[in-house]
Amino acid sequence: MARGSHAKKEIEAALVYAEKNGWRVQSGGKGHAWGKIYCPYNDAECRCGEFCISSVWSTPKNPGNHAKHLRRIVDNCTARR
């Protein structure tokens, strides 16, 4: 099933970047979350699972900063190195 696209183009680009790096993007969050991104290496050695799941906000105050934050999470995955 295809996921829905994010309304903010910067965040949608960051989600596509995460998917290209193997992360799973799931839309349909609760509260202010649009959805979540899940690390493909979700194991005990990957920073104890602390950064293996991250929320994607639906209406962040600054979409550009939130998109950079999501890219940093993907780039700093310890299991990817």
C-alpha cells in the first residue's frame, strides 16, 4: 500500500531521502504527528533503539529545520556505517 504524501515539500523530500536509504515511512500518526520513520537496522546495537523510530510532524513551526532534522537522523544511523 502506498503512503500518503506530506503537505510540506521540504519534509516530503526528506521522507523520500529516508526511503532511498532503506527507512520505512508510515503515515497516519496520532496528535500532531503525521507519521513515523523506522530504521531498517532496528536492533540493540543501533543506539539501543533510541533513534530507530522518529515522529514526523504534520505542521512543524519551521518545515525546513524539521526536514534537516529527519535527514540527520537517517545520516547518523550507527548501523549504517
